[in-house]
Amino acid sequence: MDMTTNPVLANSNNMGLEHHIAVAEMFRGIDSAELALLARRARAREYARGEMVFQRGERPNGLLVVAEGTLKLAVRGANGEQKVVALVEEGQACASALAFLDRPSALEAAALTPATVVSIPANAIFDAMQRDAELARRVVEHLSHRVLALVDEVEGITLRRGLQRVAHYVESLARERGPGTHMVRLPSTKTLIAAQLSIAKETLSRLLHELVEKGVISVSRRELYILDRETLSALADGRLSGNGNGDAKRSRSGSAHAPAQMPIQP
């Protein structure tokens, strides 16, 4: 996988690269000198929508940080069927385990939108970790969160029923935006989200509308307004079912700010 330098991001002082590395979750708050050293060894490349970033069997050239746009990570079976594993958005990193272990990928990554990706060699990160204990802690946290996310995904696919799976997904979007969040935006099309949740696109639409009918959310195109966080959480963790176990409590909190219902965009 060739990662050529992007002249827009990597100017003579590497300030563009430093900025994009600094806002990545793993590197927030690290020492400015370490940041400059990482930027000197990093490279950036722009990808068109649909362009492959790396394919199954390839070794990515280091840790990949999405500076702009969104990447889709997926596995593909022998019959060509694709399973979306994750969407990697601006400020997030991927391919860390592959880079650190220098192993070929079992996944493929493609640009879901036009994207700019910064590649940081594993050796550069290892060197920085030896000098900076805080960075080492952040890298361990990143890998640990990824393991927990994979466990959660397996649990969702194997143990959660349809409505619980969708409620958990919506709640996770809100959780990523911080406490008190009442509006989230679907990060991609229904087709991709349904594939990520291992359900049909039509089932996703039906279950979202079931949440609307229960007064849990309100929908405006790709924006979801959370009207009843308590019931959403109860559905997500299985304390309330969508099969007639009592109608969900309708919370009026925030409903005055919710727009009229509109179809969810495909």
C-alpha cells in the first residue's frame, strides 16, 4: 500500500500533519515535541470515494489516522458477500494491531467518502511510547477499547434481538457524543448500517419506525432526536422488549424541539 505525501497536509513544517495527528483520539494531549517527531515520519494520502485503502492480505504502512472523511472496514467471503465491521471517521485510527504486529490484514478498507488518511509507521510510535509514558497508556487504552468493541459486536450479533440491537446502536452513537446528547446523525446509509448490524435494510427501517412509534426517538432525514433516553437504554440492555412488554414510556422532555417526522434517507 503506497502512502505518498500530500503537499496540502505536509508543508515544510509538517504543521498540517501535526494538527491531524493531534486531534486523533489516541494522540490528544501528547507532548508537542513528540507530536512533531511523529509528524516528520508520517505520510498522508487522499482517496476518492470507493477507492481501496488496503486489501485483504496487505500490510498497511503503519497506523492509519483518518484526517478527513470516513473509511469502511469490511470482511469479504469467498462468495463475494461483504460484512461491514466498522466505520472509521475523522479523528479515529485503524489498522493498529496490523501495524504493531506487522501482519497481513484479514480485512479490507475503502473510502466511504473522499478521505485523507495519515499513516504513522509503527516504529515511530514504539519510539515515542518509550519516551512518553502517557502516550503508551493511551495506545493501550485504544487497543483495549477496540477489544471491548469487538466483544460488544459479537454479543450484539449473537444475543441481541432486532429492536435491542438497533436501540443499542442508537445509544452508542449518543454515548460517543457525550452525556446529555439528544441528537445524533446516522454516519452512513441504511444499507451500510444494516450490514454492520447484520440485519436487512428493510428491517432497520421498520425497527427505527418502531422506536418512533414508541416515542423514543424522532426522525428527520439522517438526524435522530432522542426523546426518551431512559426507555432507549432499557431497550438497549434488554430490560424492556419490543414484543408487547408494555408500551414504552413517552417522555416529553425535548419534544418541543424535535422536528416533524420525515423519511429516513437511504
